[in-house]
Amino acid sequence: MLAAPHSANDRPVPDTDLEARCQLASRLESGVGRCQLAVCSRADRGHPRPLSTYIDEKRDQLAYWEGVRAAQVESGTATGYSRETVKKGDRVKVRGHWYDFVRVNAKSVSVQTPYSWTDTVPYAELQDLNRHE
């Protein structure tokens, strides 16, 4: 569990792409057994610390921000749309307009425009979803 920050500068910075952070943590973790690496940050003031300590800190920050995001989705202050929640035939609301959903991508959806092309919209920009019955 992440300890409470002592000052505004100690507060962990939110990451917009939690999945990418999880993948990075896994890649870093797999490299720990092969070699002993050290990292330095401004907070360390130039004193290296083991990579495993760095990974543990990042994992704690990730867990903290995943909890914040889950609370936002639960309270309705943010939407939780993803590849699993949007299905073919649904209509999505983006920037106040409804569009027919065309394709699910890993981090976005493709929607049909009134023109001859489709637009790609990140899941975070989806405001509402109408299920196809």
C-alpha cells in the first residue's frame, strides 16, 4: 500500500496508460534476475538504489492510481469503457454527438463519420454508450 505523501512533491504522478505501466513493470522485473541494475532519480539525490526497490515503488504507485481510477468509475466522475464493454452494433457518444461504432481497437474505437472516413476516438473520450439490442 502506498504511504500518504508528506508534501505535494512526494505525491505520485498519475499515469494515463496503466496497462503500459504494468507491461513495463513486467519487463523490468524479468531483467532483475539477469543483472543487478541501479537507478537514480532526483529524489535520490544521485544515490543509486536497487532496481527491485524502484520496481516495488512503481508497483505501489500503480496500485494507488488503479484504486483512484476505480473509485472515479464507481462514483460516475469517469467512464470505464474498454475493449470488453463496447460491442459491434453499439452507438457511442463523443463530444456531444452520437456515432455508429465500427471497430474496437486496443486503446480506442473507430466510429463512422458523416463523411467518407472513420475517426478513431480514445476510450477516455467516450461519454455514453447505447447498446444494440
